Amino acid sequence: MTMTMRRCVGGSSISPRSCRRVVVPSVFLVSLCVLGFLLNVFGQENRHERAFGGGSGTTSPATGVPRCGQDRGRPTQGCAWNVSTAERADLIQDKFTMTISTFHRPKELGRVLDTVLSDKLPSLFEVVVVWNNFGETPPPDFTSDHGVPVRYRTPAHDSLNEKLRPDPGYRTAAILLSDDDVFYRPSDLEFVFQIWREFGQDRLVGALARCISSGRAGDRHADARGSWEYNFCTPSSSWGGGDGDGETYSMVLTNLAFTHVSFLDHYFSDAGPAVRMRQVVDDAFNCEDIAFNYMVSYLTGRGPLLVRGRDQYVNMDPPAGISRNKGHLEARGQCLNDFAQILGCMPLVDVKGRMERGFKHNVWYKSVWDLMTL
Amino acid sequence: MTMTMRRCVGGSSISPRSCRRVVVPSVFLVSLCVLGFLLNVFGQENRHERAFGGGSGTTSPATGVPRCGQDRGRPTQGCAWNVSTAERADLIQDKFTMTISTFHRPKELGRVLDTVLSDKLPSLFEVVVVWNNFGETPPPDFTSDHGVPVRYRTPAHDSLNEKLRPDPGYRTAAILLSDDDVFYRPSDLEFVFQIWREFGQDRLVGALARCISSGRAGDRHADARGSWEYNFCTPSSSWGGGDGDGETYSMVLTNLAFTHVSFLDHYFSDAGPAVRMRQVVDDAFNCEDIAFNYMVSYLTGRGPLLVRGRDQYVNMDPPAGISRNKGHLEARGQCLNDFAQILGCMPLVDVKGRMERGFKHNVWYKSVWDLMTL
């Protein structure tokens, strides 16, 4: 083949068919390379929110709020949270509950349920569907072929906070928060849960990272003055206090993230900041995931943990959803600053590492394969 | 370009020069793809030990030793270690000491020192060179341009254990164990240290993973009977109790790994198993890294953590070294079983996740670039 290739390159007179046999696969491979490159440059996970976002969520509150320090504005690190986990020690520690929030997307919900219930997932204890299809009666509860109970819960209010309610029926310490349009593949789900157990019980551990940046681009000390913007973790984005290489993230979305149930307890507590943050979420009909990230980092002083499985998670990217509303990003930028005002400081912590499955690098053609098998 | 490419493929009569302009870059890209693929399939990190290893380290002791259980053979998880870290609480917690073990490789040692001392590494407190060049006077101690002290320590004995001695002069809790022929690039070193602080103080956190497998290939329950083999984490290798997909590792080599100094205290303690394991290391003149991995996992019930930086670590792969001796792998297989006999069970824990830098997948052409810039 090398000789034939050389003759094609040299333009010598071998038959067009022989030449085609060599060059066509080459062109195919080059295309794969270019596709792999593009996938890596532009990513896939942002498409959902980016679609109708209309730019970054710039906002300029009258008074900026700087980052929380070790001693300023933050409770003694980890203490409040440690107390509350001790109160939940009676829960099952080695299994998890999957909570799926759904809103009029029966096809997508069906696919998520089919996927997670089709295989035997040793650690999946229960599935709870938060039924936001108000006016529709939910299906009856059932038990999967592998013995996993599935129950539907209709919230008392039409509120995004309801997904984060500490359901009194929960029997596991670990809750996988998810939406009806995104899921880890089953074998990866088990892996991510084990990573949560080993490394992340005091963090949010999830699939989709999000970033914030300080309002004054290029000013490395701008975060000390505190005007915050929401972004998709693009290479140019970083903390004001970061090293500017765009490697850090500071949130994971709650459409696919493990949390300890104790954080739900705190989120739904009567503490003043929690009440006010839930009110902001209801007023904006947005930002419950940002509020939850704030609360976790405020309590623990830790950032989230991004985990990727062997395969890319599946994002069905349906055409309807809050994140496709015009002005979505601006609203989220406003939330960043409102929540920081409520807490008295910006609690999010920048994180530079992500957990990957196995001991070898993923390779570019995996991304192509993932895309083809979505 | 697309039109021209099509004409080349179709064999039509455009000039050889035009054809060459199109196809040569394509061939170059294809070559890069293939190279990237080969790099991923065969990896780079194994070449050192594999070179003259002579196959996997099969050994069949008369009596096999099964894995440690939660309650069998292992001290109450983490307790002994927690006590000893409390005893070391006076040490500096947010900086690290780099301990480089050298053996007659001045060129390689010089390169490691130049690299880690050339940049300002905010967290590097001190460098200690363990001078195994017996008969040669070490150079005088010095302080780098960035104010990092470098001191040479000549061990009292010619023993591989000496690298793991808890030097009374250590002033940091974190010790980066390294050899004179391998290093993380400076910016990655800072990243790996921060990962150790956040996720790995009760683990070994390093660059090169190694695996074990039970002696009866294909028998998923063979580990319960316990005859152990050493391997390079090839796709076909896995724990007897693993899922057979070759994703797990259970050790990191101590030629580039962070440890808490408390583990060094335990390794050099007068406890019976520690004394006997050090004796095995001296008798075999090998396996100090295996012994250390055993001890850490025995004390904590946790496996190691593999961390990769933005760039591949540098392995200078010099032509002389213990790991190039004939029979090296067999000797290491024997150590696996000897240490398990000493402890009464196999303490190593399988790990499925590795930490990577940043929030985006590494891409295949990074591997090519790393290779070109070694």
C-alpha cells in the first residue's frame, strides 16, 4: 500500500481504480481526524444551553460581592455538613436513588427509564420520577424486571426547587439528580457512583461542568471586587484569580449529578439564605442548579467533581426546555450575583481535575464513535 | 481543495504537482492518526520495565493468599493511619518535599533538577537527593534561584528501602517520591500536588499505574484462592474479582508518586510485618514500591490514584536500571506473593478512575506532541 500511495502522490500512471482504493480510505481517515478535532474544540455538551442563549450572561450589580475567604462568610468548613450527614447515617450507604425530573417529554423520559432499567445495575436502589406534568395523571408505580421500584411523585407546587426536595421516602444517602433528557450509560453510571462514594460524598459529582468568570476580563484580581458572569467553560474563560488557561470549572449541572441527601436537607431548610435562594429560583423560574452548587460549596469549602465514563453521556437535546428560552444566560448571570449577595460572598471553588474511567487516555476516535452511537 | 481532492481520487488528468499538494498533507494527517492510535494502543510508560522483563511474573507459591476482607487481616480501616497523621500535624501542610533517588545517572539527575528548579513552583519546599552513588562524594547542598534548598543525603546502607526512610529533616507532610529518570513537567507537578491535597492524602498519588491478576486466567473467583501475578495493566489483565475489562489498576510506582510522610513512618516502623517486608526488599534488591503500595492499602483499605497532567510525564528511559535486569518481572511476581504471605492477605485495592487535568478530554494529537517534545 505504501508503494501505491507513493505512486498516487507522485502522479504516476497507475490505474484510477488502484489510486481510488488507496486515497478513499485516506480521505475517510482524514475526515475522521478533522471531525475528532472539531468535536474536541467545540464540544457537545454546550449545545443545549447555547442554542438560544444570546451571549454570555453579563450582569453588573450595583455592588459586587467578592469570593468567600477561608474565614469570611463561610461556616467552619465542613462542620455543618458533617453534623447533618451523621443525622443521616441510618440510610443505605452503598446504593443510590435516581431522581428524574420530567416536564412533558414522555418520549425522552421513556428512553431514560428504559436505559437505566434494562441492565442490572447492582447499586440502583430506586427510581423516583418528579412528575411536573401538572394536569396529567402519572402512570402507576411499578417494579422493573431487575427488581428496581419506580415511583412517581407529583410536587405540591410548580417549582424547580421540587427536584431538590429531600423526599421523606428516600432510603439511600446517595441521590442521582437527573433530568428526563440526559443520562450516563448504565455501565458508566455504576462507575460514577463508585467515584462519588470514594472521592465525592462532600461534593456534587456530575457530568456537565459550568464556569464563572469575573466581570473584568483580563483583570486577574477582578474577583476580589466581585461581579460575576456565567459561561460554558470555553478556553478563554477562567476565574479572575485563576491562571487564565481556562482549565478550571466551578459547578456541575444538576441534570446529571450525584449528591448526598444531606445537601438536600440543607437546601430545603428554614435557614434564611436557603429560603431566600429558593425564592430567587421561583421568581426567575431558573437557576436551581446554580443555587445548589452555591450551597454545597458554601457548606464544605469544596468545588464539584466532573466525572466522565468510558462513553460520553447521552444528551437527547429535545427542542423544548427552559435552557432554550431567550435570555436564559442573562438570567443565570443575574442569579450568580443575586446568590452571592444573599450569602455575602461568592462560595464557588475552582476545580482543575476531572475523573476519567480506567487507566488509559481516551482516544479521539472514541468521541466519533460516541457521536455515531448516540 | 475538495474539488482537487476529488480529481485526484478520480484519477483525472490534473497536474501531478497539484495532486501532490493535496495528497501529501492528507498522508501526513493519516500518519499522525495512525501514530496517535499506536501510541494509545501500546502506550509509552511500560517500555522501561518491559524491555528485558521476559514475560509476566508468574509464580505459584505452595499456599496462595486471598484478598484482605473488610474485617479479615486488616486493621480497622484508616484508624492507625489517622493516628499517625495527627502526630505529624505540626508539619507544613500546603507545600511538598521532592525526594529524588539517584544511582549513577548524573546526566538524568541533572535534567530532573534543572527542570523542577527552573520554574517557580509555589508549593515546592525542598529537594532531597538520596545519593546512592556509594564511593562518590555528593555535591555540596545549594539553594536554587527561586529559593528552594537542595540537599544530598547519603544513606547508611545500600538499600532500596532508603528512599522510603522518613528523613528527620522533612518539614512537609507531603513527599514526592521520585527517581532520577522520570518527572512531571513543572506546571503539572503543581496540579498533581493539589490533587493529592484534595483527594489523595490517604493514598499514593502518582503517574505510573501497575496491575496484578490472579494466577488462574479467566477464573473470576481465582483471587479468593490467591496466587498473584504482576503485570503492566494491559487490556487483558484484570483482577480475578474485577469485571474483566482491564480497566482497573491497584498500584502506582514510587518513581513518581506523592505520599503522606506518615506512610513512611509506618514503612520504617518496628512492626513485625514492616520489618519482614523491608527484609524481602533487601534480599531481592527489588520491590520496595510494591511493599509500599501494600502497606498503604493495608492501613487504609484504599487503592492508589493515578493522575495525569496536561502533558505526558517525562521518562528518560536510561539504558541502565534495576527494572531492566533479566528476571525483573518474575522477581516482582514473587514479591507480590511473599508480601501477601507476610500480611496474611492481599491488601491491594482495585481502582477504576484516574484524575486528569482540566475539564475537557485530552485529544490524540496531544500524545503525538508530547512524544515530539520529550
